[in-house]
Amino acid sequence: MKAIIFREQGGPEKLEYRDVPEPKLGIGEVLVRVKACSINHLDIWVRQGIPAYKTKLPHISGCDVSGDIFSLGEGVTGLERGMRVIVVPGLSCFQCEYCLSGNDNLCQEYKILGAGTDGGYAEFVKARAIDIIPISNELSFEVAAAFPLTFLTAWHMLMTRCHLQAGQSVLIHAAGSGVGSAAIQMAHLAGAFVIATAGTDEKCEKAKTLGADHTIHYEKEDFSKRVRTLTQGRGVDVVFEHVGLQTWAKSVQSLAKNGKLVTCGATTGNDVPLDLRYVFSRQLSLLGSMMGCRRELLTVLNLVSAKKLKPVVDQIFPLSEARAAQERMLERKNMGKILLVP
């Protein structure tokens, strides 16, 4: 099969489009013919090399996969060849105390498809049957590949970790990103007052169409000062943070008393300053978040299928042009998800 691989960590030039062996199925496994796979920042971090992932090389990236079932391994029941599906991006053991309590994203053996295993930058991907979710004919493969990781992450951050309520205010960074565009829609759906940041006027306008009440062009103005103005000096109840060093200090300053900052990433750096006086004097909560659990993914799938949430697709590239697709993300040109199609 054709796939994008890298043999060593480094820049986008390490990506190769080549023939590789088709995955062989074991007991309880399924082979999915990939119809679309979206790009995530995690793909770039794994390619560059990060301590959290001991990646076996050569490696195939790709966390978000939609397609149809091509073949079934021994012992698989309830699934059929040709069935339209997505592959769950978060892989858990479903035997430990966390999994059995419904918190499978806390599993000690937790992996992410395309990071801890080979993923969807290929014509075929192998998955456990338990990690296959059927989708309706009404859901396009492109939309189906554009939501799982980022929408699951955003939902867990806002709804599970922060318990966002109607009437609360939220600051969402990087409206042009997949997770940012998802969070804007979810916060709007929840009835919150939504402020979003972006780096271009075009992205600011797009954020408004997704449900942002106000937008801030962070290249032109101090977003923390603007937040204070928009909230009459109070600050926001929740900051949706995934940028890291570039925004961290002012994100903390943007919080109201008893506010919550929730973070899932650090795309501009992880070594951030923290003035503890803000934390204890304003009784702030700083919350970490990683992915989400299976029941949350099913909730999000239902909302996407009902068109209450809509993944934003920026651009679709042929699989062979994965390097150009990743470079587009690195240059922050995208508004929403970038997809690869074999």
C-alpha cells in the first residue's frame, strides 16, 4: 500500500511517500480502507520527536481516520465489510480501574492512534474492533475525519473539566485551529459569551460565523486588555488555552475571580511563567486536559451527525502531498482542519 512514513525525526522533509507492506490482522482486528485522514499538531510533534512518545521507526502518522471496513480478523463480530466507520483516536485497555469507571483517557496504557501506533497517513490502517465506530451514510468521510480528536478534546476541556454553563464567559485562543474552531461552536451551543482570538482578520470573521460574540486580532491588540474591556473589568470565567508560552501569562491575567484556565497543549512552548499571587488571590483553577473518554466521543458524534456541531475543513491534500499539508499548518495558514485523502 502507499503511505507517508518517516525513518528519522526531523523536519517536514523527512516525510516520504512510498510503498509499505499492508498491515496484517490479528485476532479481533479490522483493516480499514482510509478515505480521509486529518492532520493534527501531534503529527508534527511526533515527527519532530518528543520525549512522551518512544516512536518506533519507520512510522506512519495520522490520528483521525474515516473510511470503510476492508477486511475482518478472526473473532470480530458486529461489523461487516464495506461498513462506513471512524477509528477512535484514543486507545485504552478497557480493563484497568480508570477504564472500568468510564475515565478511559486516564488509562495507564493510553495511546493515541498515529502516535503510539501507526496511523492513517496510508491507504489502509489496522485497528482493534473495539476502536471502530460506524457512521451514517449522511456523514461525509471528510467531515468524519475532521472532528474526532479535536472535537473530543474541546468537549472534554469545556464540558467535563470546566463544566461550562449558559451565561458564563469564555476566552478561546487560536480560532483558526481545529480545536479552537470546535471550542467556539461548543461554547456557543452551551449558551456562553464567547470571545475568540485569531491572527488574521479573515480568521476573526470566520470565528464570528461559528458563534463567537467578539473576536480579538492578537497581532494588533493586547488580548488581555481587550478581554477586560469586553467584560467591564471582570475577566472571563474560562480560558481555553492550548497555545502555551506565547499566551499563558496574559491568559491567567484574563481570568475573573474563581475563574478556570484549562489547557491541552503548548504549541509555542511549555516553559511558562506563573505568578502565584494571581492564583491564590483570585482563587483560580488551572486544569490540565488530554483528549477525552469514549462516551464523550459518542456524544460529539451525535451532535455532529445532527449538524449541531460542524467541523471546519480548511483544505484537502492528496496523501502524496502530506509535507505541503503539514507546512501549511506550521505556517498557521489554515482555518480549521487540513485533510489528506489517499
